[in-house]
Amino acid sequence: MAKLDPVQFSREVRQEVAKVTWPSRRETLVTTGLVLALSSLAAIFFLVVDQIIQLAMRWVFGL
């Protein structure tokens, strides 16, 4: 069984965090904007599809 050593664990965590390549502020803003824009487009698309299906169901069932 592995021995628990909090000091060694902390050292290893610091070493791993030092290897991480963090995005720049600009990259973060651009990707956030893209996520928001694409989410909005998907929401609009599904709204339109839902409305079309709703109209088709009303026509089929005559409600």
C-alpha cells in the first residue's frame, strides 16, 4: 500500500501546475465569445425546429 506523505504530494502538485500552459487573456475572451455565440445559435436553431414541429403537430391533429 502506498505511503501517504502530504509534503511530497504538495511538491508534486506544484511541479505539475508549473507544467501547465495557461491561455492568455485574449485567448480566454475569444473562446468565451465563441462559446456564447455558438450556444445562442444552437438555441435559436432548436427554437425554430421546435416551432416547426409544433405547427406540424397542430396541423396533423387539427388542434
